[in-house]
Amino acid sequence: MKKKIALTICTAALLLTGCRADSAMLIEYSDLNILSSSDVLSLIPAQTSEPYSTDIAVIDYTPETDSAEAETDPSSDTTAETDTSSDTQNDYGEPSSETPGLLVDMTNNEVLYNNLPYKEVAPASLTKMMTALLTLKYGNLDDSVTLTSEMNQDMISGAQVCGFVPGDTITVKELLYSMLVFSGNDAANALAIHVGGSISAFVDMMNEEANLLGAVNTHFSNPSGLDVDNHYSSAYDLYLIFNACMAYDDFSTAICQPSYTTHYTNSSGDAASVTFTSTNLYMDGTYSSPDGVTVYGGKTGTTEAAGACLLAYSHDDAGNEYVSLSLGSADKPELYSQMNKILAKILN
């Protein structure tokens, strides 16, 4: 008990001072299940504790093996309404032990599966969840933005773009949906400039927000997720960011769109529109989830450094909500195979 009280006080001090926690400290907090403790909340100012006001799932960490699956309580009835007689997990096999993965029951705040959850990896366009979070938290969706050439700053050849040009006028909401549905890097940069004043100032906001969320294995260097030095995150940190984003209806709506038609005024002053298709291949039926699990949305990301990555938002037949992550696959077929192996664990 004394140890728990001491760690609680340390957590409060950490948040008050704005210092960056190290991984070992977070692991110890997770082991004692105090990251979402009301004791911590009672010791820090409301504005500081805001990101912790919603319960989060914590990982029962086993020091001897980073890739150990979280233990579950045999007495728990969280899967009582699912068909446990199915051999779905055996049909799909086990996820790779080489790549980070995570499965969280968001309804009950339980980690059902984790592998290398704290490993620092390139997050690719999963970065855009943080860009969305700051836009929703500090921006006005009704604002009109006249785009400038700065939105193409540091854009690399072959990068996914929406194709907007300088002089186009578009609302923040349309940029947000274009970014989340189609993963447009130009939309991400345009939002960063509008919300932060510049890309560099917005990146500072991203890192400050990551610290507030307890995302201690994360550092951002751009708002899009394109490969660049000192840009990394982890499966667990990306879950924390996603969990914070889900407090906003426009985020949950955007990530569940199979396609989205963006309306704007082009640089010639004419009304224009373009329809973007979701980059999530569950949404168009290219890949199917295990029977008994429905993928409603999510966020994809692919770069040379990150490989193929996916965060999926899904429900089981009983209505329980889940978020799952698979990071670092060699290609999309491998990625969706890995994700189905993770999703199959919902049913077992």
C-alpha cells in the first residue's frame, strides 16, 4: 500500500512538472493499475488531469517477457455473450511475435492481447490521429481555410495527397475528414498550419499533448507520419491517442466512412468536390474480419520505415467495442492476415 501511495504521488508530481516519464516508470504504474486511478486525479489540477478523466486499459506487464499476452481473470464474464465454442482462433492462427500488436476491449477497459506494446516504431499515418485530436480540441470545424503552398512542405515523391492546390478554400471539417478517410498528407499539413500557426509550432503541440496523455514512448516530428528522423510511437501510445480521439463524435464518424465527398471552393472561385475512398480495406470488402466481429472503421498507415500498419475499430455481436493495432507488416496481405489473427482473439 505504501508503495502504491508513493507511486501515486510520483505520478502527480510528474504531471505537474510536465517531465517526460520513462518507460520503466509507466510499466510499474501499469503493473499496479494506477494510471487511471482516482487517487492520481485527486492530486492534480483539473486542467492537467483532463486526459486521464476517462478510464483507460492498462497492461499487466510481465518483466521477464515483453511479448507476453496479458493474463485474464478466469472469473471474468466479459466474453460470456460471445460464442466460445468456436475454433476461430485456431482457424486464423497466432499473430506474429515479431511485430507489435494490441487488442483492447474498450467496453470493459481490458487488454486482451499485447505483443511488444511499448516498442518504439515508426507510426506512419497513424500519426494523423494526433493531428485530428489537436484539431478537434483547439480548432473550429466551421473555419474556412485558404490553402497555401506551405501545405506541401517536406512532401516526398509518391506521398498520398488529396490534390488540393494553393488558393483553394475549404473548411476545417472537410480537411479533417479528407485526412482521416483518405490519409491525405497535404490535408494534415494544412490543418497543422491553421491550428498551430506553423507546422513546427503544431509539432510542439503534438508532443505536449502526447506527454499529457501519458504516451511516453512517442515523439512526433511532423503532423502527417511521413518518414523522418526522431518520429516514433508505440502500439500502447497509439491506443492512448485513439482513446482520447474517441471523445469527439466527428472523429468516430470520420474513421467509419467507407468514402467521403469533400466540398470546397477551388482556386478559381468555383464550387468543387472530390470523393475519397477509405484506405481501410475492410471498408470496401477487400478483406473480411472473422465471423462474429465487425470492423466499423479505423486508420491505416504505410511508409518504408513503418511497413504496413492498421488500427481497427470493431464491435462483436454483443455490442462490445474493441480497438486493435497491428504494426510493421511487410505488405497489406500480411497486415490484414495479422489483424484477423488479433481480432479472432475476441471470440476465444
